[in-house]
Amino acid sequence: MLDSILVPIAREGRPFIAAFAVVTLVLGMIAGWLVVPAGILTAWCVYFFRDPHRVTPTRAGLVVSPADGLVVSVASVPWPKELAMGDGEATRIGIFMNVFDVHVNRVPTDGKITKLAYVPGAFFNASFDKASEHNERQLVAMETRDGRPLAFVQIAGLVARRIVCRITEGQTMLAGERMGMIRFGSRVDVYLPAGVASLVTEGQRCVAAETVLADLTSEEQARSGEVR
């Protein structure tokens, strides 16, 4: 139980937590009752920046979720033009993170980072598909160990104003490794190569680094789901 409560805190959150704590102390000196709402906000800040350890399946070909959150879209779309990955179609899985989800992002599969592209933009609600094309975003192209293309995109949301990406072009990464985060509500899209089916469906919740989104070695058809 303690392991589920006393989780690590992402380093990006430490300045915010310190600021919230100082404000709480100052407000407490002004009026004692202000400690309660300020303390609640400080606790929420700590909760938001939690960075729990995850157990990632390591079989070759698996693509895991880069984010905690809700699958809001599974669609066939062109590859992001900013990454120059060709004119073909890809399967895009959109995962929306609300303000209560873990916001540390993970690499979805083993491979080499081949291209990064940052695009400034708007701040529409990240649960809308138009956010994938119009919002501020950080795009990442990968080449998997067997030479297949894959991409994922960190997308700012309605409240989010800061995308953190800590990987570099040419870097070799393992599935599930931490690569950055988005602060205060956002979305991550994953682009799968043509012919690779999504193993998750709209409305399903994902756990970063643990939920399998796709299997690059499988010929399984796209899955469907229903509320039960």
C-alpha cells in the first residue's frame, strides 16, 4: 500500500510543489483558515507530478501506451507532415490525459529516434481530434529495431502550456523509458505503420508503459469493445 502512495515525484514538478508550499505557509500566517484550501491545492500539485514505476512488457514488436489516459480516437490518417514520413496512411491512436492522470510520458517501443519537430499552435481541448493538427505539439519519429516507422506526438491541451521532451535525435530508446511530460491536461497520439491494427478501442483507459497498444509482429485484426 505504501508503494502506491509514496511514489517518486517528477523533477519538473519540484519547483511548482515548492511554490505551492510557500504560498500555503504565507496564507497560513495571514489567516489560519486559508491553510485548508491552500493545503489541498498543494497536495493536488504533488499528486499531479507523481512518477510511479511501471512494469513494461519487453517482447519484441510490442507498442505500449506512452501515456496514462483515455483512448479518444482510433483512426486511419496521413503521417504527420512535419516528420516527412511519406504520403501513406497510418493508424493514429489518441490518448487524452485529464488533470488527475499521471503526466509523465514514456517511449512506446524499442528503437531509434530519427526526427524531432516542434510546432507552436493553439490550445483547444485535447480530447478533440482537431487538437492533433492545430494545438501546440512536439512530434517524434522513430525507427523500430526491425526498421519500421512509428511516430508519437505530445500535444498541449486547454490548460496545458508546457511540453517537456527530454530525448534527442539519434538516441536509442527502450519501450517504457521516460521521455518527458506535459503539464496540466493534454494528449499523446501514436502513429502505427499501415497494416498494424490497434489492440485498444475508444473509451478504453491506458496505463503508460504497461498497456499494449499494438503488436508489430501480429496479423490480428483491430479490436472492438463494449461497456459492460
